[in-house]
Amino acid sequence: MEKMFLRVSDVEEILGVSESYAYKLIRKLNKEMQDLGFQTIQGRIDTKFFYEHFYQTQNYERRDA
């Protein structure tokens, strides 16, 4: 089953960034989601929202390397 939320370690791995930068990105994306009226979880980001934001796609499909 696909994860509903990505954790900081997932964002680090996917984007190849540091832990502190991954936290910064998650805070930014969670703020965007809150502004849209969604509830968020600190330190986690909705998987679909993450991929739509970074890869500009409405139809998220997981890409396994």
C-alpha cells in the first residue's frame, strides 16, 4: 500500500537534500495546504501534494528507480 504521507527522511531521499532543508520544504508545503483549508501533520507532507508540487503533475504515479 502506498504511503499517504511522506516523512522528512523520505523527502531527503527523493530530493537529495539535507534534513534541515527537508523540514523547511515540508513547513512551506504544509503552510500552502493550510491556506487551502486542509489539516496538516507537522513533519509530514501529503504524498500526492508533494509530487504535484515538485513534478507539476495532476496524475501522480510512483516512479521506482
